[in-house]
Amino acid sequence: MVIKALLEVSIEGLGKLHKTSIFPCGIFQMMDGVNRKEGEPNYDLYQLALRSTAQRLYPNYANVDWTGNIGYDRNDPRTYFSTMGR
């Protein structure tokens, strides 16, 4: 619900002029089995993120499945994909 609300606010814009905010810089993490393909649990959020990008150029995207992230275990927080340092 939080991600959905943030994306909806991003699409709407800020204030009465609906300006695009530059902060916070949202980073939407994409992952097979989570949100990348139709039928996955959070595919609706991915579609909303794409709509936000089309209208506001935000969020940025992070591919959790990239080869440099080998060893990711969704049950072990120490292996989570980090977008802002460690």
C-alpha cells in the first residue's frame, strides 16, 4: 500500500501546479517472480511505476536479477539488493 501511494503521489505531482518532485528519488526494484511479469504478485505496482515514469521520469529502476547480484536470498536480509550503499 505504501509503494502504491508513493507512486500515485508521484504521478499526481506536487502542489496546485502538480510539479514533478526531485526528492525523494524513488528506486523501483524489479525481480522475476515478484513484479516483472503479468500474473506475478506485484505486477500492478510495476505497471504503476511505468506510468509514473512515463509522466514524471521517476522512479528509477533496479534489476535485482542482474548477474552481479548472484547469491540473493529473499530469506536472508544480509543478501538484499542495496541501492544506496550497504
